[in-house]
Amino acid sequence: MIVGIFEAAMLVCFAASWPFNLRRAYLARTNVGTSITFMSIVLIGYLFGVANKLVNDDINYVLAFYILDIALVSAGVLIYIRNRKFDNLSRNND
């Protein structure tokens, strides 16, 4: 059970921060201050973490936290796409 506890703790800390970011981005209805590049790099990092677990046959409970974090970052990407539409509408109305 102790195996992966620090890795899991790191992933939980990252996961705990994403809902605040998602809420702020959703309510803002704009991409100002949001970086799709940053989110893409984070997402790729989590995918490499999953790949590491699979390649090393180290499948344990920590994988669930990677999946959670991937889902949260993916939600951020979807909000980014949604907000891009609002930004485009705003520019067209000016």
C-alpha cells in the first residue's frame, strides 16, 4: 500500500487545484489568461505517467489518479474551446 504514496499525493494535489481553475475559466467566458499550450503540456505529461505505469507493469491505485487528472485537464481544454467561441463572438460584435 505504501508503494506509490508520494506519487499519488502529488497527483491528488494537482487534481485539487484544477476545479478552481475550471470554475474560474467557465465563469469568465473568455480565454484571457488561459494557455492551451500549458494545458497540452500538462496533459502530455500525465499521458507519459500512464505510459510509464503500463510499460513497467506497475498498475496500481495510482493509475486512477492519473486518469482523474487527465479528465480534469481535458475538461479545461473543453472549456477553452467553449470560451474561444465566446471570444470570437465578442470580437465580431466590436
